[in-house]
Amino acid sequence: MSKKQQVNFRIDTELLEALKEQAEVEGVSYTDLIQRFCKQGLGSGTIQLGSSTIQTIDSTIHDAIQPDFLKEQLKEELREELAESINELVKINLEGVRGELLGE
């Protein structure tokens, strides 16, 4: 067991309350939670939030945003294809009308 030392420092009241709430959810002391966050921050640069990490959350957000981007891109491609098809139909129809007018 490592040697422990009491440390006194100031922390934002709202942050402390959030830490206490998270610690309660996880069933650990907020001191243990703060120590875990410090170790993780110093070690890997990834902070653990319950069963998720910031990287996991970031990935989830990215996945949620990506489909909307793809939908918009697909809509634009479909609009272009539809416009091309309409132009082709109009051209064919005009050629038919022209042929009828000229008796072809």
C-alpha cells in the first residue's frame, strides 16, 4: 500500500459536488475518484467516466454526427442526378415535339 499524505486545496464548489455525485454513483469515495482521475490524466491522457472514456464519448458523438453529414451529401448527389434526369427527359421531349412540328 502506498504512503498517503493529506493535501488541502481549493476546488470549485460545483465541481466538488459533481465529483461527489459521480463517486456515489460508482460506489467509491470522492477521494478515490479524484485519485483515479489524476492517475488517468497523468498516465494516458484519457479520463474514465464510469464505464466510458472521453475518447468513447467523442467517438459516439462523431458517429452520431456522421450519418447526418452523409445524409446531406447523399441528398445533394440525388438532387444532381434528379436534375440530370429531368434535363434529359426535357431534351427527349423537346426533340419529340420538334419532330412532330417539322413532320419528322
